[in-house]
Amino acid sequence: MGFFVEKSLIESLLATTPSKRPVVLLRSSAMTAVRIAAKRQAPSEICGVVRAVVQNEGIEIRSLALAPNCARDTVWGFRLRRKDAEARKNTWLTEHGRLSGIFHSHTKRSAQPSRLDMVTMRRWPGIHLIAALDGPFRVFLSHDRIVEADIRVI
Ligand SMILES: [Zn+2]
């Protein structure tokens, strides 16, 4: 039952047309905090877990929690510890109206997803936020496909 509700929720979030993309609400203070953490850690990428709630106006990001980057080469990639990734996955599947996901930074390029990022998005359904050091952030929703969301800073 929980899974059924969650699956239809995901489908409605991904039901989009080129003119109308899903909206993700992000506090400017959270954005600033991620940018400061990303700059502090550069040139290594930072990563962590996103928690969000579905509202009428869009998907509101409630928290961005840093987690260790366990990639072998942290300058060109990131990897969450298995326990962080799995805690995230369980939330996605079981809690109605609550979504989770992954964020990471790009320190040497824009927030354009890399080929590896696309693989990660397919593997881990949910919200994926990419934080560039300077340019705009980008957010994607993934399930059986990947859709870019518009970020509304609040
Ligand atoms: Zn990336």
C-alpha cells in the first residue's frame, strides 16, 4: 500500500510537459550553506542526503545533510557510504509525501550532470541536486526516467 501510494506520487511528480516542469523550493540560506561547504572542500566534491516534502507549490527541500565522500578520486566524483545511501532509499520508498535524494558539488565545472551522474540518478530514484561553486544549481527527479525541475529560491 505504502509503495503503491508512493509510486503514484512519483508518477505525478514526473508527469510533466516541456512547458511545465516540476518545481523544487529551496531556501536561499540552505543554498548558501551548501555553497560555503563546497568552496571549503574544493577541489574535492562534497556530497550528502537531501530530504524534501511535497507541498502544493512544489517539492520543498527541508534539509541537506553532508555525508563523507568515499570516492577514490574526490576531485572528479563522489560516493556515499552504503549506509547513507540505503537510509535514503528506504525513506523514498516508505514515507508518503516525503522524498529524499542526493546532492553533490561540482568544483571544476557547471552543474551539468556527468555521464556518471546520469548512472547514479538511474540507480537511486529521488531528488538529485548538483551544486556548482559559482553558477546556478540544478535539480533532477529520477525514477523510471529523469526530469529536470525548476528551482524556486525561497
Ligand atoms: Zn557530478
